[in-house]
Amino acid sequence: MDLKQLCEMNAVSGFEQSLRRAILAEVSQYEGVKAEIDRMGNVVCRKKSSIEAAKHVLVTANMDECGFMVSSATKEGFLRIMPIGKLDSRMAVSKRIVIGEKKLSAVIGSKPIHLQSQDERKRALSFKEIYADIGAKSEEEALQHAPRGSWCAFDTDFMTFGQGFVSGKALSARAGVYNLLRLLSSSVKADVTAVFTTLHNAGCRGASVVSFSCKPDYAIVLSACLCNDLGNERETTQVSRMGEGVSINFMDKGAISSRKLFRDTCTLAESSNIPHQIERGLSPSSDAGAIQNTGYPLSVVTLSVPCRNMNSPCEVMKNEDIDSQLRLTINLIDNL
Amino acid sequence: MYDLLKKITSAVGPTGEEGKVAEAILSEVAPFVDEHTIDAMGNLICVKKGKNPDGKKIMLSSHMDHIGFIVMDCEKEGYLRVACVGGIHVEQAKNRHVIFPNGVEGVISAEVTEKKPAFTDLYIDIGAESREEAMRLVKLGDIAVFAPDCYRIGENRVASPAMDDRCACALQARFLQTMGEKEDTVIAVFSTQEEVGCRGARAAAFAYEPDMGIAIDVTANGDTPGDKFPAITLGKGIAVKVMDRGSISNPALREDLCRCAEENNIPYQREILPFGGTDASAMQLARGGIPVCTLSLPCRNVHSPVEVIDMRDMDSGLRLLRCFIK
């Protein structure tokens, strides 16, 4: 599966079934990989090392993307939706979405600016004031096609643009999934447990059970990080920069990376000439906190790909940064 | 006690990088315990086995970490931009002497602004005149703390930026040195990362599965001009915590501790804190849950560079632990 196919699949937090099945089908073709699904819906894959007396490394990436859920319908037939994950209501308006397994098309709308009062123009509309339009004419008709609890995902095509840039929805999750699949299909010098986690956007819940089922020597979390390098931001609040390589994280709101593992990772990236940067900001909790601190303590480091417009229908990454994340992961596993 | 306190408060150990504190403590307690280990979170865990093989496993936890400033970036003129690790009020961070674990010293200041200063206005001057020079001295991700400065005030009180929670570490260390043989097994955890959510203690409690947990931490005071709550007074004895926002102490364990203090004429106070939490909150919910209580050392100006405790409260805490643990 390539990155385009992965991004165009729909797997909103809590509804990762189709991606789970696709991953299982894919890894069944890889040599020496055993896969199973745990009770949180994580896909847990194990691959043996190519050399004897190897270490055991846990590598994770989350599958799920942000999206919406249908909560009710108005009598005129418009659906009320609530966000799943951290979504900015300001960027939801006028976006195309698909709803449910039947992939019903819909458009998110609100009162047009022409009719908004001065006050309304100044503030962002909340999710209570926007709606999804599926072309229904009544509450019954709307809920018949899109029952309460249906998931909604952004409807965006994947695209490549500029010099090696890619854009699509769910890139912040699927780049990690893509790299984890590529890792499983290569030969590595350690025993690897690769876990594709669920419910990252709902509080890293899939990741919170992972450490109970394996006791690795250390863990690598593949993630995406904020990239605030457009516009007038001063350098010290940019967090990361596009094209400068995989971002190594010393701390986020959920976990402080093990000092030694963090320093060793930086040293290894330097000596192997892998483009890398140090993340310059305190990102929200990643799966690292959940993995480090729910069972036996683990040494964890997070490797992130810089991502512009995170949690939007058009996330942007650079191919070379995605590749650097994979290169550094393999290098760590083979050498640490 | 003062010398032990001075040694442990002088070690530089920010949240996330507590190694030097663990070293200082281990040098004091190693000869007195049966086993000691440092786990993946950096916790220093010392075990003193009890004579009774069916005895209780009692976990004690005091945290080694100290709130700090993590280097996020560096301006081209050599000033370090920071974020806080743990709960720091910006006002406490203006114009202070700070130090990094590698020995580099600096001064942290806030940009002069019309509005209230925020964390993004803070910067540390380490004497470098360019980014290149600064990055030779420290690295992104290094964490600075208020510089150690331990001194006596009068006969009984001691001030230091790190009383939270090194005075408890000193108490716990002194307990290990003087406890002698007991029936029950004591698992003394010197924990990490308490200031960001009791992470070290959570891991230790999961790994060792104790029967009960006693956290030792500092608490606020109500005996200075203007501060009447909580109703805690320095020098009136160790505080037995009824509740804070992190945990409600197990009532039976709490009363056992109070009764033990009364029966042995050990001064104590009951404490209720309408905010905050200790390692007890993490120990209480480990695995299937265990009874917990916190013993608190009354402390003034918590999370400032001048935290003040009374050594008489430390002594009463030590006596209580010695009498309570059989």
C-alpha cells in the first residue's frame, strides 16, 4: 500500500475497521511477521530479528484520524455533528465530508457571511452553529441515511505538489503507518513489536494498553509534530521546520523522553547523517506518555514528521522528512 | 539532619533528569538496604526486607524531581527560550539564579512588557553572545532549576529552592539509615517526574505491588501574615493528610497513623489541602488499588526559590515512621 492509498482510507478514531483489515492483509504478505488484534483494536505485529541475541524494540504509530460524529438532526434535515479529536470549528465550514460505510457525501455549512451580523463575523462559529447537509428534507430522512453515531471523515484527495510535498487528510497518522509497514517489510537487527494503535485522537487510549502485552528494551513512537513555519511566527515558536528532517522530541505534555535514549538518538542521527531536527515546542500528549507510564515503565523516544495544518483536510508534509523518520527508526533498531 | 538536608537539596535534579539526586541519596543509604535499583523511569528504589516473610509490603515514596525550565530554542544573540516543566508561576521565575545539571549557570529574566508576563516572555542568559556559543554550553532539551541555596533561619528552620520534595527524600533516607530490623518489608521509592503527574510513582507501584503506600511530600502553611488556610503551622509536627485534589487518604490508615502519633507523644497535625496532589494519588490506583496516606512537611513558599521548612517537623515525621512501621 502506498501513502496515497493509506490517506484516502477512512479511519476516524473508534472506527478504524477498514484500515485494520487492510493492514492485516498487507502484513500477511510480509515474511516472518505474525499479526493479531487486541481488545482495543490495535494491530500488534511481531517480527523476529535477522541476527541472534537481539534486543526487543517496540515501535508504534497511530492509525486513526480526526473526524466528526452525527449527534442529531434538525427538523429541516440538517445534521448536527460533533468533533472527534482536536478540530478547529473555523476550518470545518465549507468542507466536504463522507459519512459512514455507505460513504454518503455531505457538505458542512453555516450561515453565509453575507447574512451574518457584525458580531457574528467577529467570532468563530462553534460546532453547535454549523451543520452537515446531505440534501435531506426532514429529520427522519436525514437520520435514516445517517443515523446518530455515524462517523464522518473529510473527503479530500491525496496530492503531490511543489518539490516533494504531499498533502491529504490523515497524513499525520498515515505517514507513521506507512513507515511502520515499510519497517515490517525490511530486515532488522532486533526483535520488533510493531503496534498500529487506535483512538490516539480520543486521548491515546489504544496506546495505553500496549505496554501490558510486551516488555521491550525500549520504545519508539512514530508521530507527526506541529510545523508552524508559515507566516509571521518568530523562529522560537515554529516548533519544527519542513524539509529539515525527522523531528526528535525531548518532551511533550504527556511524556519526558528518557534522557539517555534521547541523547543517543540525536548522536546516532548525527553520525549517520540522517537529516533531523530537535522539536522546539511542547506538543500535546502523544502515544509516548501512554506507553511510557501505564504498566511497567519504559524508555521511550518520539520521532515525528513535521506537519503543516495538522488536523485539517489538507495536512502537508515533505516526502524526504517521512523518509528520514524511517531511516532513523531502522538505524536506531539496528545500532542501539 | 541539617547536613543530610543540605547535601540532598544541593544536588541538581530537574523533573526528567534526576540522576544526580539519586546518586547523592544512594551514597547515603546503600549500606543500609538489602537491594537497590534504578528503573526505566529513573526511580531509585531501595528495598529493606522484613523479618516476617508473610509481612506487609509498605511502599514509601518521596520525589527527587524539582520543577525546571526546559530549553526550547535559542535566539541568535545567545538567549535561551524556555518552557516550564511542572507548575511554575511566571512571577517566581523573574530574575533568578538558575543552573543546569552540567554545571552551566545562568540568570532567567522576563521581557519587559505592558501586559502580564507569560512563559514565552522568559529567557535565560548564560553569558553567551551568539547561538553558536550558547549551543556549545547547553543543548536543546536541557533543563535548568533554581540554583541550590540551602541555609538556616534561626534554630529550627531551613530554606532552599528544593525543599519540595528533597526534605522528604532526606527524611526517607534518614529513616532507612536508622530503621533497623523490622517485621514488614519496606520499599522506599525515591521517585521521578512527580511534578508532571506522579509518573515515577505510578510505574514503581505497578512494578512492586505493595500492600499500602505512604507518600512523603510538602504541604502549604497557614501561619504567616495573611495566610490562614490551610490550618497548618510550621513546627507543630508532621502533617497527616486527610485529602488533597490527588487522593483522599484511606481513613483507616490515616487514623492508624494519628493514633500511633498520639500513643507515642509525637506532635502531628491533620491536613486538608484544597489543591495539589502527591505520589499517593498514583500509588492508590496501581493495579487493583491500595490504601494510601500522605505524611506532609509544612512548607512556606512552595514552588518558589525560598521554600522554608522546620526541622522539628522532619524529626516528628521520622519518629512516626519508626513507630508505625513494625
